[in-house]
Amino acid sequence: MRAQTEVSRFERQSRPKPKPFIYHDRHNRSKAGPHDVAGTGFILSLKPHLQKLTATGMLQRTSGNDRDAPGHGRYFAESRKKLVPINSDTQSKIAAGYTSLCRRWVSPSVSGAATGRDARMAGAFLGMPLMLAIALISSHSLAGELDVTLSAIAGALALPMIFCGALSVSKNSTSVGMSALLAYCLSIAAIGVTAPSTNLLLWIMAAAVPLEAWFVCRSEKSLRVAGGSAIAVLAALLTAALPAGESVGLSPIALLASLFYVATLVVRTNSPFMARAAAIRRDDRVADLESAIDGVVFNLGTNGAILSLSAKAQDQFGIARNLLIGTPLLERVHVSDRVQFLSLLSDMKNGASSAAAEIKLRCVGPGATAKHAHSVRYATYRLHAVPHSAGEGFVVVATDISQAVADRNALVIARREVETAEIAKGRFLASVSHELRTPLNSIIGFSDVLLQEICGKLPDGRQREYVELVNQSGNHLLSVVNAILDVSKIEAGTYPIFTESFAFKNAVSMVHDMMAHQALQKGVTLCDRVSPRIGNVVADSRAINQVLINLVSNAIKFTESGGVVTIDALIEDNMLAFSVSDTGIGIAEKDLKTLGQPFRQVQNDYTRNHEGTGLGLATVKGLVGLHDGDLKINSVPGQGTVVVVRIPLDGPVIELFSDEQENVVEFKIESGIEGGSHAEARKSA
């Protein structure tokens, strides 16, 4: 991380205007320039036209065999090709790439802090050819024979490979570093002694040796050894310069390199403080983000240990953050939820992109008494985990959903209570109905005997009238009791269905004959328009008769004198669709939601004059549902109502050993509207 920081700050501050360069090899793969992890290497060109190239901010490398400088290819600016400028993201990638290159030379046997030291040392080795090349060029030491020049180039290129190779296989890098320091100092001394003129850059490079040793090893011992070596080199340079009586000069390249090195010293010296400031700013941004999240943010290791957590943790769990860091989160998980939590960790370890679970976590709150200063409770949290982008581990957001869970449980309990009350109501009605049927049958039977005068004639006409009223009232009450029993059985799923094949026309004719007298008394015309070609249907004939009777009875009851009630039927899509239509009062839209439910009736001026329990349509709906059919009502207030029933021609699907609950019918009616205000259900008897 320090290497990346040093390189990135070196690039940003060393060149205020131009941008750092990249070059391309023959495979057109971008590579970073030779950055120095330890600070020893510089990004310098060996050509006098360095300033011109860096002004463009970009360089290209040819794939030819021309060599203009020792150890380097020929770099040239190419305006004919499209070059992409380097932004801050690219700079960071270059720094990270060079740091990764340096770490590749570290021995696998090295670990801990020694890894960073050896990586910095590898960076110093890789930067060594550049330093020596600058020294050779600025001292004009390559103006001699070609073989000497080639030897110097080969030596400069061989040094980093030799020392990096030794570093990669050595368990102790101290000896390798000492050897590299000795070779570097001897090279500077040799260049200074053989140079035709004295160059101040060599003196600066010699004086910089202790500083670079400190940056690499960060120890006083290395500083003392490097300081002694630097003194020896300076003494050699001074010895070579004094007899010649030459003045110490500074070429333009040497001046540029010296200023550049001073700039890198300033950057590297300030980089720890700048890195610390950047870390503070980053922590502030993370803290702002965590405060905006409705929950606690955990950074967990792969073993589930808490590495860090947001500031809300203390408010949520009642424990200081420093006491939670380093402890396994599993310790705070309720025993019943630990398997689920471990399953979440296992999913994340196996590469899941995310995982979620509802877990109860232990929290500490204030106690109720002075003796018990603290109380422990378990709150339900929803954990959402994602992999950590910076490395191993997971980021977990824990949101307190205790109130939502409590509301959900309360809703479940309330729903169960309502269902229990409905079941109890149905059982009560069924029980009462059964108890009423026995005395009702006796009342109806004895009243029939009296009316038939089997035991003797009734001497008074008023007695006959009273007996007739008793008989009629008993029959009416018995029909109500039977309807209640039917609805109770349908709701409980115990209504028996016995399917058989029968002619639907015969069922309609029977109902027409039964209801014709009622229609005649009301002054309503009852029409049967069902064709005998409808054929047979597989269904429970008793249930279908009950459906027809209830629908026709309702239609006659709520149709005024002079109106018409019609029965129709047709076959469509292997379904029998029959309808009962009337020209009666219709149903308003506001009454739709309550119709079709047991004991629910429309309340208006017309219906107040008619008796009814509100069970007729509920019974129809239940019986149709038991046949896997559906019921649909179209109604226009003041114009009439059409009730359409559709059942399968081949009968309902009956499964052996089926669950009793599958036969339970929900009393809801689908409605369709035609021509005006709609109604969802027909007024029931």
C-alpha cells in the first residue's frame, strides 16, 4: 500500500503539467514506466529530447531493433496514432501494476513486514539501471569505443536481474541488499573516476544512498552501512577531481535529474501525512454512509469474527464498539438461530453473491431495578451479507425488524382468531339447526295430520286457519334450518357430492313446474328456453336442482308484476353455461361487496317487504364451487339481473384421499357489468 501511495504521489507532483507516460510492447500490451517502489528509481528518459516527449504526456515504443540508449528501446512521440491521455485512474493502475511487479520478486518464504521491505528492495534494484544510465550520460562516459558502450549497457541491464533473482530465492535479503549497495557504490565511483569531467550529479547520487537505504529497510543499521558507503564513494570522487584541478560542473540532464530527485524526496517525506489525511477523509465518508443506512454495518472475517462495525452498534446492542471488535458474531446469535447464521456464512464462503437471513441477536438494555442495572433481550435483525470488495471477508448490514416481526405475528394471531370465530359460529349454527329439526318435523307432521282431519274434523274454521299458519311457519323455518346446514357443510368442506349423468333439460323442466305457481301468483312470466339438445351433464342432480330453485326463486321474488324470468343454457368450451335472467329491480354497485356472503342481504325499500335470510346466494356459490364451476352476475339497477353459472360437462375432478380443506369454498362472487351501474351478486333469498 505504501508503494502504491509513493508511486502515485510521485507521479502527481513530479510533473505538474504533463502526464506520466506508458509504452506498448510488440504485443500491444500497456506497461507502466519504471517506477521506483523504494524511491531509488526515477522515470527518466535516456534521450536528450525527454522534455519534448514528456510535454506530450505520452510515449510509444517501436518494435524494431534500433537502440538509442543502454537497456531501453527507442521511444518516440507518434502523432499519427490515436493516443489516450492518462487520467488519475490510469495512474493508480500503473502504480498498482508496478507494485505487483516488485512483489513478484519477493521470496515465498518471506512473510510479515519483511514482505514490504523486500518489495521495496526489488523496486530499488529495478531502478538501478536508470540511475547508472543517467550517470553515464551526464558524465559523457559513453563517448569511447563501441565495445565499452555495449559492455556498460549489458552491465547496467544485468544488475537488476542478478539481484532480483537472488532476492526471489533468498530467505535473508540482507546479504543481497549489501551486495547491491556495494555494486551500486562501486559503479558510481567507477563512473566518476573514468569520466572526462567531474559532474555534481554523481556527488548527489552518492549522498542520496543513505536516504534510499532508509526508505528501503527503515532501520538504523542500514542507515549506518549506507552512510559509510556514501562517504567512501564521495572520497573516491573527491580524490579523482582534486589532482585534475577541474571545477565541478552540472549538465542540463544532471540538473533536471537532481531537481527531480529533490521533488521525489519531498513527496515521499510528506506521503505518510498525506496518506493519513486521505485515510481520515475516507473514514469520514464511510461514516457518513453508515449513518445513512438504517442498521448496523459489520465487516466480518471468513470465520465470522467482527473486524469493524459502524457507530450505530453501541446504540443498537448497548455495548461499546471496542468490546465487540474481535469477537465472533455467533456469540450474540440466539441458540435457535445459530444453524441459520452458520448456513449464511457457509453460503458466502462458497462464493455466493449475497445471502440474507432473519436472526435474533442479543442486546443489552437498562435494568428495571437498581439491583439489576442491565437487562438482556433478543431483537430480530435481518442480515444481508455481500462479499468484501477489498479482500477476504464479508460486509453485513443488520437491520432491526423486531417491530415488523411483532406486527406480522400479531396479524397471524388475529387472522387465526377470526378463522376460529368463523368456525365456532358455523359449528354453533349447525348444532342449533340440528336441534331445531327434530321439533320442527314433529310440528309439521302433526299439523299435517290436523289439516288432513285424520283424527277428526276441525269444528271451527279459525282452527283450520291457525293450523295452516302453524304448518306454513314450520315449513318456512325448516327450509331456513336446511339452508343453514347446507352452508355450514359447504364452509366446512363436508358437503357430499354424488355425481351422475342426467339430462339437464329434465332438471330445468322440474324446477319450472315447481316454481310456475309462485310466478303465477306474483304475475311474473317464467320462460324455459333450454333446448333438449343440451344433452346430459355429469353433476350432483340434487345440488343442481337446488341451484336452479334458489336462482329462479330470487328472480321471481324481486321482479314486479308483469316482469319476465327466463332460463337459458348453452354449451361452450366443454362447459355447461346456464343463466337465470329477470327484469327486476337490479342491484346497486355499492352492495356488491357484501353479497354472496352468508346472512348478507341488500337493504332498500323494495327488499324490506320480502323475507329472507341471505343464505340462498351463498348456497348457490358454494354448490357451484364444489362442481369446479364459477358464478358471474351482470346487473343494471332498475332494469334487471342476469346470473350465469358455468360447470364442467364431465363433472368435477374428485381426488381420492384428498385433504378435506381442499373442498372448502370461499364465498366470493365474480361480477361482470353490462350497460350501467354494476352489481356483483344477486339478492339472495
